[in-house]
Amino acid sequence: MKYLSLVFLVMIAPACQVQKADNRTLNFPAIREKVDQLPEKEKLWIFILAGQSNMAGRGFVEPVDTVPNKRIFSLDEHKNWVYAKEPLHFYEPNLTGLDCGVSFAKALLKCIPEDISIGLVPCAVGGSAVAQWNNDEVYRGVKLLTNFRERATAAQGQGVIKGILWHQGESDGNSERIPRYREAVEELFKTFRAITKNDELPILVGELGAYMKPRETQENWDSINRIIHESADSDPNRFVISTKDLKHKGDHIHFNSKSQREIGRRFAREYLKEVLGLTPCW
């Protein structure tokens, strides 16, 4: 019996290891380090990460992602500034993985003054539809708009909000919600700017991917992307990030880690060119 028990343990061990890796928990940092000292308020540039699962992150976290950069901070679940490590988001600990935030910050830092630090404020919740944000619904334990307001207000007390990185749309990509999407997302962005007290706050919006199956669903996603572009055309402070050539992680929904890193760089490139008027230096 003892021998059989040992054989059973050996047989199930690989399966447990695969599950652990698949949940992206293999390299999660055990400890988050609080920021030693914040820079002057004007030198802390804050960017809010909002939307649903592709902004919350579903990519695999690698060891390099757990090494902090001393100029990149993140507002944790207790509203304390910590040195940013992946995963940034924390609402769904068994699902959340690599997102585009740190990649964005690293790329941006290469082209801006060395005395500037970047603060990332995670607010994205997987699966959340725009109407749920507008109605301030509780979704997966998060009161969406209230959470955004509280975290933005806390961050704004110590730095300057410079923009919002938004990725959302999969949950709204159906025949029932598509006709109302433009009106709903414009209402939400107006609310975001009211909360941050900046009617001209830059909002950078990521497209949905071009890899969805079945075909009907991809056509719905393409409709969302058209609406995103049409809506941005009427807003001089909204910019769209292309994702059409990027890849999914095997589920035809979520970007893989390589694509998440590239999306972050594209957010940074767009911000540098369109908001700061700078040529990307990489």
C-alpha cells in the first residue's frame, strides 16, 4: 500500500505542475516592496489601466517580470505605492497575469527626462461590460466606477494623472450590445475625465484582436473596432492602438505574453508621438 501511494503521488505531480504554470502563478512575486520615497508630485506621471481581461492581463509571468524598476510604481490593493511587479492587477488572483502596463512604462521611460517616475493604477476587471461600468455595478467583487474613482483620487493626491490606457470590448461584441457601444463608451470616458478633473485627459484605446473564432464573433469584434476608431475621430485626445497582427495565447480571446509586451510598447509610442510630440527613441 505504501508503494502504491508513492506511485500515485509521482503520477499526479506533473499534472499539478502544469496546472500551476497554466494559472500563471509559477513566478508570482511573494512580496511587494513599498516605494522608499515618492518624487515630487509633478514628477510622478500616473497612468490608469482600465477595461477588462486583456488589460487586467492573462499572459504568463516570467522571472524578469518580477524584478522591479525603481522608476515604475504601482498602486496596490491597499492604495500604497509599491515598486511595480507582475502581475499588476489583483482582483482575480487565480487568473490575472502579465498585462501591458509595465511594458508601456519601460518604453516610455526611455524617452522622457530621467527625473520622471511612472505610477501605474490597475483598475481593469475581466469580463466587465461598458454598461456595468456606467451603472457602477459590482462585478467579480469590484464596484467598478467607485473603485476607479477611489484609486484615481488616491493616486492624484501624490502625482499627476497623464492618461488612461483602456482595453475593453469583447463583452460588448454581440448583436445586442454593439448598437449601444459608442454611446456607452463615450459616456464612460466623459465620466472618467470628470473624475480626474481633466476634460482633455488623453485616453488610449486598444483594438480587439483579429484572431477570434467563429467568424461571426470576429465580425462583431471588427464592428467594435470600427466604432472605436469612429468615436476617436471625434475626440482629439483619444488615440487607438492597432492589434491586428498580434497573437492570442491559445484561447482565441487573450493576447499572449509577447503580444502584451508589444501592446505596451505601442501604447507608449502613441503617447510619445500624439501627446508629447516626441519621436520614439527606440
